[in-house]
Amino acid sequence: MTDRAEISIVRWPGRTPSADDGPAALLAAYHLRTEGEKGQAVADVDELPDRYRTEVLDPRTAFADDVVLLALSGETAVGCLVLTKPADGSSEIKRLWTDPGYRGHGIASGLLGAALAQAAESGAGEVRLSVWKWRTGAVALYERLGFTVTDSWDERDQLVCMRREIGSRGPL
């Protein structure tokens, strides 16, 4: 196994010049993998549905009202997470993704901890998220961090909706 640089979590865009490229490559990998898992494999970003292609091609605009967190290994973005600004006391976590070559090193947990802290700081009383049923590792991680399955707010088949009160276990 090769040594890896320490992982840092930063807000994007920010003052970290190494993160200028931002989450685009990570978002592309996330969306391409997700479409394939849904049985709608696409070869490249140009074939993604418009909504997802826009996120990849212009994340600064797509997430202008949200908090985007990046996990950096040295100068390389290896993980990302989007946290929506609170609405009705709730923020939502979206697009949690870790580069497959960096999994198993606590990156997703670090991003989630930073997101929960950010949500608490912004006044959210709860954080919610949705995850595909077949992503059992992600579901297990969310449950370990205090998220519980809740009634669905999204009618897509095989989507599991989860929530966690911010005060229930502290940010992390």
C-alpha cells in the first residue's frame, strides 16, 4: 500500500488554490456510476440527464446557494459532499462521493462530520439525505452516524430517505 497525504476537509470554493478544479471530476464519477447502477449506463458526461450534466460542467452555479465540502489528499480532491442551506429547519446532504481509490480511510465520515457541524452552525435542526437501497455500505455508515430511515419525501423507487436531528448526538 502506498502512503497517502493527510486528508483535509475544505469548503469550496475557498482560499485553497489546489482545489480550484473543485468537485467536477468527483461529481462526474458519482453521476456516471449512479446512472449505471440504475440500469441507465451512459458513456460520458455529455450523455447525463441535463440536471446532472449541469452540476458537473458548472458546479459553482449549480450549488451557488449550498455548501460544497471537498476532501483533499495533498492537492487532489478525493471526496465531496453538498449540503443545502436550511429550509424549514432542515438541510439536506447530497452527492457524497469518495474516489474509490481512497475509500476505507474515513473520508466519507469526515465529510459527514463537517457537514453536520456546518448544518448546526447554520441553524438547521435536522439533516436529511436519500440513498439508493443497493448502496448498503452507505446506508450502514449513515446508521452508524445516527441517521434513521424515515418516510420518503421522494417517490423514486428504491430510494431510502433518512434523517438525523442535529442535537441528537452532536455534530459528530
